Amino acid sequence: MSAYPPEKAGQPGSQALPTRTTGGTISDDEAVPDANPSDTAGILQERLQAWKHAVGYIENYFTATEKVEKAHAKEYEKVLKSISDPLKEGHHFDQSLGGIAGMFENMRSNTQGIANSHLETAKNISGSVLPILSRLHAEIKNKSKELTNGAAKGAKSVASARNETQKYIEALGQYTATFDSSGGKIDPPNDPYLLHRGIQYRLHKQVLEENNSRQDLIAVQDNFQSFEVHVVQTIQQSMSAFLQYVGGQAERQKAMYTDMTSTTQRIPQEFEWMNFLHRNGNLMIDPAAPKRSMSSITYPNQDHQSIKPLIAGTLERKSRALGGITGYKTGYYAVTPSKYLHQFEDDDNFRKEPTAELSLYLPDCTIGAVSDCRFNIKGKDASKGKVGTAFQMNHEFSFKANTEEDAFKWWKVISEAAGAFNVSSEPPSAASSPVSSRNVSGPPAYAEKHAPTVQTQGLAQGQGLASAGPQGGLEKEARSAGSGVAPQSASPIGSSTTATGETGKGTAL
């Protein structure tokens, strides 16, 4: 009787493909089922690894917390050093309790307590919490070894028995086909009858191994439930111990901070100030004393003759670069006893630093005559210092007073400060100024022999001329010098003219 079904062996679709059952159940109608006991043992082994790693994570967390607590203890030692004892300038505070000095003493005491509490918590974690997890870790490792030596070894025996059975089943299929094709002639060892009996023997042995392995795995599964309950209970125990130490430390730290805050809040707000006034009343300012004023302040040399200007007031000056476009700009000017003509934006000494925008050293300048409230001065701006002045060129500055009378007052004071040789009697013109000549102390070598030119054009046309240039000014001065006429002899204001004390129009002091 053939052991095969009606379909021919080896033909497609002759046998249904085996299917793997779920849940580790072995089918009764298959000689070599696909369900492998090692799969059950493997997943249980993998679950133990998962628990071992989970416990390891908790151990790492507790270990890291222990290190943090130790670090906190060291950091709070640094915090304690920040409020050193004795307190700097501590004599300013009342040393009795209830004040700032007592507050700092309380802060030092509580901060030291916080540092000690962190150190104590670290010791409790390492000595009481971590050993619980270490023991649990060892139990999981032992359980893994037990599974490997028991159920896993039985699964290997089942796999070996199934391989032997599978070999005989394949041999039976091969030689039954040979029997059909050869008409029943076959070698004795390969007789299908003998092979079938060999399959029965090995299949019986395989079933015994499978049943033994199944019982072992069932026992392991049942034991796993109770073991995992033990694992969870141990983890809960470790967390409770951890909370006891860490939570207790947090409560103590909160109590210490609360004590520091309460001590600070109990300080009367005027306690320190009233005691300070009591100790240092002789050094405090009397609120009833009058305020200081500029009029009552004196200082050395505030009445020295060199600080009083010879004349001061407002003038208008034409810009050197943009004079033809912007015209004249008003400024505050002063001639000092040091023979400087200083220009300022205004006469305010308090709003901003009164820095001179222009400074002309009059003895080094050439002064032009007055014409229609205007006069010119040619020289170098000395406001930039010696270095800045050394690289500057001579420039001609055109000034304008409010009235011709004021112009004469300014011209007289400026001329006296400049000196007789630096004053020209020719009035300024629109095109060029007679102040273009340099300081002349004697007749120049190029003086001409013909009679000097009489100035009529400038007096008749005022500012409307545009004829003589700088060279013409030099020739006129040279002619005057050659004829023996003093440059200041024709002063337009005369020797009896004096400056008035009006601030807006020019003040001679």
C-alpha cells in the first residue's frame, strides 16, 4: 500500500504546502511540522534581554542622578563662597540680628545645609537604591542562562530529531517512485518497507522530544509570568527608595530656601538706614542747606586781566568756500588780551563746551580797512594747534558788523592788537581785498618810482569792484612804504574813537 496520496510525487500541486501555526501549537497531521520550539525559546530569551536592558536604563538614570547630586554639592560650595565672611564694607550694616548682616549669616548656614543634603542624597542612592537594581540585574542574567540550558537545549534536540525523520521521509519518497518505475525490483536496504519502519521509529522519537520540549516551554512560560511580576515589584521598590531620598532632599532644600526668604522678609525696611544715620549722622548732608549756585562760586584767577575780552559780541563772517552762495553767517566773536580773535557759535558757556571754531592770532594777520560795516582779516586759523596751523595757507576772512559804528569799534580793537605794521588803510572790495599784502617792515626791493595811486574807486563804488588782485595790493603797500607813509596814519576812525559796552554790537572791555 502506497504511503503517498493519489497524486504522483514530484508533480506540481500534488501536495499541499505546509503552513505554520501560530501560538506554538504543533499540527497532528504533519510528520515534520513547521512550528519550531526554538522560536518560542528565542522570543522568551529576547524578552529577558529586553528586561535586562530596561533595568540597565533605570540603573543608568540613578547613577547619573547620583553624579548630579555630587556635582550639586560642589556647586553649592561655590555658591557659599560667593557670600564670603566677613562681608566687605560690613561696618555699614548693623551687626545685630534682624538686619542685613543677620540675613547673610542665615544664607550661609542654609546654603551649607543644602550642599550637605545633596552629598547625603548621592550617598543614599549609591548605597541603598542602586544595589536593589544590581541584584535584579543578576537575577535576569541567571534566568537567561536557565532558559538557554533548559528549554533552548530541548528545542535543539527537537530540531535534530526532525531532521532525521525528514531524511527518511525523503528517502521513502525516492524509492517508492523507483519501485513503481522498475516493476518492484529494488535493493534490500532501500526497500520501502524498511524505510517506512525506520520512519516510524524516528517519528516516535521525534514526538517524544517535541512533547518533552513542549512541557519545558510551558513550564518556562508559566514561570515567566511570576518572574516578571517579581521584576516589576523590584523596579517599583527601587523607585520608592529613590523618591524617599531625592524627594526628602528636595523638601529639605525647599525648607531652607523658605527660611532664607522668611528671614529676609522680616527685616524692617528702614532698619538699616535709621541705624546708619544714627552711626554716621555727622557725615550726612543737611537737606535744609541751600543749593549751590554759579554766582556764589569763586576760584583762583577768576578776575585775572587775561580772561576779560577786549571786545566781544556778534559779527557776521562770509564762508571761505561757499561765501558766494551762502553769504554771511552770524557768530559770537571775542578779542582776548592774548591778541586772539576767537569765533564761537554763541556765548552760551553751559549748554555745551565753548570750543573756538576759528582762532586768528592778530599779530600774524593783516587787517583791512573798514568799508560799509565790513572789514577783512588775512591770516591762518590757529584753532587746530601748532601742527594743524603749520600746514595751513593764509586765508582772507571777511567780517561784517551790524552798523558802521560797530565795525569801527571792532576794527580799532583788532588793529591795536595786531600792531601798526599789520593794518591796511584800504577798504575791502567785492573782487579782491587790499589785505592781500603780507606784513611789511620796510620798502621792498621791487618798489616802483612813480607816485602812489590814490584810492577813489573803492570809496565811490563800495562792494561793486572786481579789479585789483593780490599782486595789486602788494604794489600799493610797496608804494606807500616807498613814499614814507605809515600804513596806519590814515585810520578811518581817528584816535579819539573808543568801543562801547554793548554786547550785541561789540563790547570793548
